[in-house]
Amino acid sequence: MWAEPAVTNTSGGVRRRDWVFAAVVLVASGAEASLRADAGWPLALVGVGLALALAVLVRREHPLLAVSLGFGAFLLLDLLAVVLGEAPLTLFSGAIVVALVYALFRWAAGRDMVLGSAVIAVEFSLSTITDFTGTADAIGGAAVLLFVAALGAAVRYRVVAREQLVEQVKLRERQHLARELHDTVAHHISAIAVQAQAGLVFARSSDSSVIQSLEIIDREAVRTLEEMRSMVGALRDRSDQPASIEGHCLADIEGLGTVGDPSLSVKVALRGDLTNFPIGVETAFFRVAQESVTNAKRHARHATCVEITVIGAATILQLTVTDDGEAAAAHKSKGFGLIGMTERVALLGGTLETGPRTERGWCVCVTIPRAKRETT
């Protein structure tokens, strides 16, 4: 636990609702200090409120500092009461410290969690001793703190586990793409080598420079093929069965409109110039369309139609998949299938965007730039 790394805060620092949260804490503590009849030290209570407000602001980026501010302020208040021989003061709005405990176990590094737990334990023990209201209350307070800490740790490791699954999906998609690259490019390089070898046979009785050029082509093609096989072998997961990946073309997308649930019609439209695209791009489009149709069947409630449109323009190839269903909560989050497709599209230099439509339904849009075509 000591070596556990901190969880990176992806929200971009202090958010607007954190400022609102801190303002509410500050106003509540100030109102409590001024309105309560038993508030013997209103200025001290206001100071505690300021410490709690600041702790709320920094709890994501600096959870140990937040715990130290929040629980440290109450620790000083209890020590002051003991030194002066006064009755301990309570601040009801101080219950917000449970959010600091959650933040400590949700985002902090392992060492900070240990140190922060020590601060919490010292303040809890001191407050229990100076203001003992019964064993049941002490056990109940400890149970609340332990529950919040366990909740923060559970959310932390759930998020980490999902991130690991996402990385595994991306890695698996890269392996599939590497195999498809091998199957496609190796075919063309093998053809180059065969043509070069055939050209050598016919050119041996002619110009020696032609023979030399063909020998270089032959040698480089064979070397490239060997290096590619070595690279794909290194990328491939050894636990996978050595099966070739079947490529798909844009015409295969039309087949998605003839197979499936009779209650959900799939309409396919192919428009524009759809020639001379790499097989990797066409396969990516087919798989995104296939995954989108599957997601629509699973998550789009009351959907009756899915429309797939492929447009080949001068510079890009674009795929749009829309449905007319009511987007369920599960449909709103990007599943592992689309995460893998996003990684594949990104590797091909394109983008994949998903989101709700203006009127009704869900939309998946893929855009991949058209490779430059050689002119003859």
C-alpha cells in the first residue's frame, strides 16, 4: 500500500462545483458560528470553516493536504478546549470531513493514505476522549469513517480496473491491425518478389543493369517480408491461436442490411467515389458499422431503423451510423467494442465520434483521410 501511486485527476484541477461546494461550507459554518447560542468561540469556528472550505477545494489534487487541513483544524480546536479547560466545541457543518476521507482513499498515493489515516485516527481518538457520548456513538462514528474510506477505495480500484480493460482492448485491436497489415502487405510484397524473380529469368541475356536492378528489388522485397513477419510476430499475443484475420471491403457493409432482427431494419447507402482505399480502411469501416448495429440492437430502446451511410469524397472517407431509438444509459457510454474501434481508426489517421442526435436516437461518425493516389 505504501508504494501505491496516486490516481491522476482527469477533471482538470478545481471544478466549478468544487467552488460552489466550498462556498456552501463557508456560508454554513459562518452562519452556525454566528447563530448558535452555545458558540463560545465564534472566531475559532469561522477559522475552522475557512480551513474546511479550502480543504474541499484542494481535495482532488492534494487529498493529504485536505485531510490535514480539515481534521487538523478540529484537532487544534479540541486541544485548545483541553488546555483552557472548556467544554469541547462542535461544528455541525464539519460533517463535510467525510468528503475529505473519501478523497483521500479515492485519489491519494499509498503513502499519503497511510499518513492521512494517522491524522484521522489521532483526531477521532482525541474527540472521542474529550467529548465521549457513549460507546455506541464512538463505534458508529468509526463505522461511518471506515465505510466512506472503503467506498473511496472501491471506486478507485473500479476505475483503475476499467482503465486496464480499456488498455487491453486497445492492445488487442493493435494486434489485429498488425495481423491484417501482414496479410495485406505481405501479399503485395510477395507479388513484387515473384515478378522480380521472373524478370531476372528473362533479363539475364540482356542489359546487365536491368539484372542488377531486379536483383536489388528481389533482395529488398524478401528482406522486407521477413522483417514484417518478425514485427507481427513480436506484436502478436502468444496466447492467440495463429489464425489469419479476414479482411472486409466496403461492399460487405451492404450485407449488414440483410441479416439481423426483423423488428429492426438496417438501411445501407454507399455514395461517392469508394475506390482505391486501403483494405485496412475498408475493414475498419465494416467493423465500426457492425459494432454500431450491434449496439443499436442491444441498447437503443424502441428503435425501428438503423441507417448506415458511407460517403467517399475527394479527400476523406466518411461513415455515419444512426438509429431512431431512445438512448439507454448503457448506450450513452462508449463500450469496449467502440473503444477498440476508436483505437483502430486513430491508428489509420482518422477520428470516431459518438453522441445523441438532436431529435432522437444515437449517431456514430467515422472520418478517415483518403490516401494520396498515385498518378500515371
